[in-house]
Amino acid sequence: MIDGVVRHPLRQFIDDRGRTMHMLRNDDPHFRAFGEIYFSGVNQGKVKGWYRHREKTLNYAVPTGTIRVVIYDDRAGSPTHGRLEEFRLGEGEADYALLTIPPFLWYGIQGLAPGVSIIANCSDLPNDPNESDRKPIDAADVPYRWPAVAV
């Protein structure tokens, strides 16, 4: 696992009326601080990325749909420098988890489910566009090529 990245399994309670999906509590050992909660959508087969935050920690969960999250560690001095990992997050029991992404890691997301997949992010700081960096999805210095997703 990339240093600092953690996948926390989450609980769902499902019955004939619907479901309740847990995400993050302020008494969870991995909770740092509340900055902001926002929701983002990604269409099937589309990619959003590459992004990197210099200060903010992200906490992603996907209550609707399914996504691929790819994280690349190019941090100098990191014990996992050069490592790349893929995660699958979604509403299904095996995929429902909280993915914590610390600062200075490049990440991108790809929609896998039909329609729009919804990502909930509870970050430890409010959004500030001045503390983030971006690269194109085909950046030569990230050793990953996004696979096609059948639509």
C-alpha cells in the first residue's frame, strides 16, 4: 500500500425500505478534521485527473455507482516512491469503503458504472484551488494508461 493511503471498510444497513451507508464519524481513529463535504459525479468511462493536493487530505466514498481510483506516489523520500495503486470504490458491499488520500499524491478517478457515479469527499480543509496541482490524464511522467470502459 502507498504510504499514508488507507482503505477503511464501511458498513451498510440494507432492508426492504432502502439502505443506510456510513462514511466518517468524528470519533473514528482516522478522522483528522472537518473542512468540507462535497459530492462529485463522473460519467461511465470518463476520467477526472490527475490531481494533487499540497495540504488537504481527502476521504472518498462512493454511495452511488462504481469508480476506479488510481494513486501515484512521486514524493521524494517516500518509502513507496514510484508505486502506483488502483482501488475500486462503489455502492456494492465489497466495494463500499472510505479511501483516505493524504497530500502530495497524484490521483485520478474513472467512472465504471452505467450513468453517473457519485463520489462523496469529506476533506480536512475547505477547497482552495491554489493548494492543488493538475496534470493531463495522459501525463508522460505518471506510469499509467487509463483503460477503456465499455459504455
